[in-house]
Amino acid sequence: LNSTGHFSFVNSSFTKLLGFNKTDLIGKHYSEFIVAEDRLKAEYLFNERRTENRSNRTIELRLKCNAENIDKPFDATSCPIELNSMGIYAKDSHNGQLVQTFQGTYGVARDISRRKKAEKLITYQAYHDLLTKLPNRAMLMDRLDLAINQAKRTKEELIIMFLDLDRFKLINDSFGHVVGDQLLIEVSDRLKQEIRTGDTLARLGGDEFMLLLPQPTSNHQAEKVAQKLINSLQKPFYLKNKEVYINVSIGIAVYPRDTTDINNLIRHADMAMYEVKGKGKNGYAFYNEELEQAAEEKISIESGLRRALKNDELEIYYQPQINYQSKKIVGVEALLRWNHPEMGRLSPNYFLNQAEESRIIEQLSEWMLNRVAIDLFSDKVFLESQIKVSVNLSATDIGLKEFPENLVSLIDDFGIEADRLEIEITENMFMSDINACIHKLQVLSNKGISIAIDDFGTGFSSLNYLRELPVNTVKIDYSFTSEIEESKKGAALVAAIVGMAQGLGINIIAEGVESQYQADYLEKLGCHTMQGYLFSRPININSFLKKVTLQQNNFLQVL
């Protein structure tokens, strides 16, 4: 550049970089080729006229390009450069003193387009989900933080929604991850079509998304948005020439009503989403304080159960099963109780769900079998009685891959006689994979262990299951037994269950027998084995063994 900032020389590399001819540049002021936003920086740079060690190094500027005559793979309107420049001075002697006269500026520009492209890509990857091209958690947190600060200033509300796809794992496992990824892309596209320009839809990972509604939004508007999102996924997706359906569960949290903390706001939306999951999925729910209390209770139950296993707070109660004809105890059901240090004796209804969810149920089942072995199979009188003991197992227990082998190993280790053990399962346990369940139960049956279906008629009953499963016993649920005196329909249902079991050659036990009328009705139907308060409440081991001893000595009267 000359002293006035006009180009006096450019080499061929520079003209090629910008796409101009030398004649287009020579004599023109440099500012004509600087991007407007960078002109002040360039003016400051060239006006300093630094030289030698004080020369400017690695200053970044953007130059205008001739888009018509340039073949650039990136931005065709500007070119980022890194510029090193220095002032050029002529030295002369005047009146015996050295005088320097500014002649112009010499500079070397280096094209940094590829580096800028790489930096842009890195920045994009840092703030976007690469599969769906949606903002990721990092960008969401930035925008949520800004939105909260704005809402704080304006004293307005904002809403976030936590979205989780229902049954996505099933689709992933069935069709593979490639199809699963394509489904996530198409789901993202549909969801984006339902939101406003200022809203932020982000993918958190896996099948989880979050939607930020920063503009003032009422609960009613939020409900409409949530329903639109749900409806958008109702139509089928076509993947590999197959129809695929997916639903979504949505949890909603409101700032500042629910919380003013950004992390708690997300956590509350997450809790509300799981509330939807627990109530059937494919819907939406707002956060409320009861969810927080429920979550705290779950944590308390889980930690309490772990403590109970260590501190010997668990106990087995035994409820006899009576043959109504002989009035003898022919079986007994082992029932777990938790002697809570503050809440007293608790039944599994209080803690079973959390025990299964946290997988503590596996430790409880092992403890229970060990306790039954100690209580009963180490007692000489009980061994002589030939009374069969039944133990409840959970869906988590049955679902373990090595379940039958582990159970057989446990009863061998604990000294439990296989032909005197009956495992109680519910109908819902074998709904997900009937074939795997049949195989596992058959292994147990081959070892001499009996299988009973508990609470029969309250779940997804199927005659086909009774035909295929190695079932020895059906237990009529107390809800049906209680209806015997109340309604003809209730009595007819009990009669139908008894008749069906008899036709299939399956044993029958009636639970919840509390009156003489119920017992007599069941007896007439041919259901001879009964269990309920008419005969005995669940009792501790000492009380039960006393009954067994009296029976062995022919002194026991159950009625």
C-alpha cells in the first residue's frame, strides 16, 4: 500500500485468492476490499504504521471476494485472512539529523479459510446433535440460562418440556440402530414443524428431547403445544418398507412457579415425564410437589431396604393353606414383612415396586429363600409333615437370564426340598416373552418344583398360557372370593375358574376366604384347598411351627 492506503503492488497469489485482476486492485483504496464489519480494525491497524519488532502480526481480517471469478469451496463472498504488516519508511539526513518518511505499508496475507471452516465445524459440533442437527444439551443450557434471566427481568413465566419416546428400545432392538437413527431424524423433523421460531427443540441423547418455550406461555398454551407434539407422531413412519409407530411421553415444568433453579427445572420436567410413563405413556403431565414427595419416598424406601437387609429388619410371616375336607394344613405361603424402625411392620405392597425398580428384589428373594430354609427345612417336625411351602417371585427374578439355574442352585445350597417348594408368579410376568418364560419354568418343573399362578383372573388371563405353561396350581384371587356372597356374577366367575382348572387337571387354591359361606360354596365346587382369615392370619414362624406340631400330634383344630 502507498502512503495513502492505495494498492501499489499485489502478487498473483493475492489476486487468485480474491478473484480479482491486478488492474481491479492497483490504485484502489484497501478499505474497498475489507468487509464492512472489519474496516475499523483495519484502519486502526494501518494507521499505526509499526515497523520492525513492533510490526503487526497475525491480525485476522475478512476481505471481499469476486464471487463471479473465484472458485472457493466455502463462503464465496468473503475470505478470512491472517495478516502480517509493517510500515515502510525512507531514511534521509536533514540538518545533520536522521529523518524517516513514511512511504507505505508492506503486508503478507495468508488464507485461513480452511482453519475457519474447521473452527466453525468444531463450534457447530459442540452445540449441535450431529444425527438430528438439533441443538444439543450445551446449547439448550445456554439458551435456557438466557431465557431465565430475561424472564426474571420481565417477571414472566417460561416453560420447558421433557420428551421421551415410548418403546424406542424395542424398535432399536427389532430393526437395528441404523433404522433407529433414521427414526430419530424423522421424529425430529416432525417435532420441529410444530414449534414456534423462537422455541428451542434440543436432543439430549438417545430418545430424549427437550423443548424450551421462552416466550410468555400459559398452561393452556403449553397443553396445546404438548398435544400437537403428541399428535404429530401418531401417523406411521415408513422405515425399510415397514410401518413403524412411536409415541411420546412429555413432562412439563414452569419457571418460576415450580423452581427458579435451572437444574431443578429440568429435573422437575423429567419427573413429570416419568409420571406419564408410569400411567400408560403417550401423554403429558405438569410437575407438582407430590411428584417430588413420591421421588423422595422412593429414595427412602430403597435406602431403607438396603439397611433392612444389613440390620435384620426383615421377617417371614406364614399363612397356612387348609384342606377343607380334612381340616389339615397342607401348605403354607411365605410372606415377606419389613419391620421398619419408624413405620412398624410393612407388607410388600408398600415397597415391592421400588424393590423391583432398584433391583433390590433379587437380594430380597435370595434372603427370603434362605430364611424359609432356616425357619422350616431345619425343623424336624415340619420335615415330617410333608407340608408344601410357596414363595412369591417377582417379574425381575423371572427375567434374569440364569434365573432357573440360580434358583436350583440356591435351594440346593439352602437345603430346601424341591418337591415341597412351590413358586408363585402372576399372569403379567410372562406377557412380554412367553417362550422364554415357558423354558425357564419347565427347567424348574423338571427339578420337581411346583409352579402356581397367583391372583389368577386379575391380569392378562389366557387359557392358552395355562395350556402351554407347566402350571401345577391356580390361586383364585381374594377379589373374586369376596364376591361369592355379594353377587351372582362373582360367584359365577369363581365357579368358572374352578371348572376350568379342574378340566385342565390343575390344582386350585382359593385366597381370601373369610366366611363360612365362602368356604362351603368353594367346597361344593370342588375347591378343597383354601387360605384366608377364616382359618388363620399370617403368623410368625414360632406360631406356625406350634400349629404344625399340634397337627402332627392330632391336636390341631383350624375351625
